Amino acid sequence: MNKKILVHGSFAIDYIMDFNGNLYDNVHIDHESRSFEMAVMPSTKRMQFGGTAGNIAYNLGLLEAPAVILGSVGVDFKTLKYEQHLKTFKSLILNLERHSNDFCANCYIVNDKKSHQLIIYHGGVTNIVPSKSLKERIKNIDEISIAINSPENPQLMFKLSNELKQSKIKNILDTGQVTPYFSREQFEIMIKNSDILICNENEYNIICQKVDLTDEEVFEYLKAIVRTEGARGSTLFFKDKKIKIPSVQPKKVLDPTGAGDAFRAGFLYALYLEKTLEDACKLGATVSSFVVETIGAQTHKFSKEELIERYEKNFGKFIFN
């Protein structure tokens, strides 16, 4: 099979720090100047690779799935060895817009002992919309069998949605954390351009409020909606029915970061192999169960034997060879 999966999304570098005190105790407000300052001294700091495209790509690499990864990266993608990290997977083709005078998206997260978080996010190169069309960015576009349009710059996602439709590529819409930033008109157009919508429960509620289409109208365009529900599994919605898919129990739970993107990787790979949507959700659930067992979205590993064993323990015979 010469066909490939196309993954579009963001690349991010996260800096996660732990603070032994209470963040609220370190907020100083000057009411006269209407300003505030916060001074904290974290006790630990660790760097993690992330971003939607990066996380999905990493899991596709573990699955040895042939995929073209589309996105924009800054100078730190190479200097911090993110590129080297992904290039260990021979099945991945990194088709990236490179910017030598800017950075990947960066997220600075401080966690305190009360589980409060201080988050500072910088979009970096995700604020730049490439001027080239999809066909200019991917020479052998006829080799793409399925694509996922995952969270990045909303303007670029909308542009890509139209280009995927024009290129007649079966595609999955995954607006994720940028869901609130699309207008009703944009969302309705993207739904009409897509084959499948995937979202979590919060995003699902936002979309239902935003889109002025009846269920019947939605399913004139979409084959299905996949709603992920964390530890409770996922629900697959069709025009006339819904199917509940249970989650897969991990050996331990250390960090849920990136589990949704791992689900998407398994889901994509199953569809690439022309399996049913229900089977795709089951493989997605199995892949995502490995992520929560380590800290970070791209620190887990699994062998094919481990994947088969866990899948068959939960869903029966493994059918993704």
C-alpha cells in the first residue's frame, strides 16, 4: 500500500515547573495602578515535546504507519532535538515550513502544591499562515488516503479544510482547543468539507451551540462524529444510532496529557487500513492507554506485541495487521 496519512497541526515545546507553595499567596495587586505581579521560584523544571501534529506523529511512528506530517516549526525544533526525536521513526515524512527567525509554540506551566496552574502560552510560528497552497506543499498529493486537520492557527485550519475538500481527500476535522475561535459560518463550511468530526465533550457542546444545522443536515455531510470522553471511553454518533466504546484500563495513571492525540493516531491508522469506525475507536482507545502511564505526551513506548495483547484483552482478535 503506497498511500499515506496526512497529519496537519502544531508543534509545541512545553516547559513544566513545580512550585512548592501556593500561587495565590504570591499574587500582589496594586489597586491604584490596576496592575499585579507574581513572583515564584519553581523547584523543578522539565522540557517536553508536544503540539497536536507532534503528538499524533509520535504515536503513528510507534505504529509504523506511513504518514506525512504537515506543520510549521521554529529554530528550536532542531536545536532542542525535537526533529531528531521524530526522525527515529522511518515511516514518518516531515514536510515542514521552517522559520529560522522565530520559535515553535511554547507553553510555560507552573503547578503548585494545591494543583493550581499558571500557564503562559506563546504561539510562535503558529501565528504565521503559509502562503503556499496544499498542493504546493505536498507534491504527491494523490498518495494521501486520509487526513486530519488538527488544532493550529484557525485561519490556516479553515484554509486547509477548503483545500482538502477541493483535493477530494477524505478528512477528519479536529478543532480541539481552538474551537471557540471559529465563526458559525466557518464551522458550517468546515463540517460540509469534512467526513468525520472528532472532539471531546466540552468541544462538542461548543460546536452544538455554534452550528446552526439540524442533526439531519449535519449527517448529510458527516459520516460520523466521534466524541472522546476521557476515562469513560468514547461515543460514535451516526445519523440513526450511536455506539459506546469503553476505555482501555492502563497499568497506572501518571499524566493524561496527549491521550486524546494518541487516540487520534490509532483511529487514523485503523481507517488507513480500511477498518470500520467502531474498530478505529477501539484501536484509538488502546493506543491512548499507553500515554497516561508516563509523564509527557511523547515519552511512552509500546511494541506491537504489547499493543496486540492489550487490544485483545479488551476487544477480542487484533485485526490491524
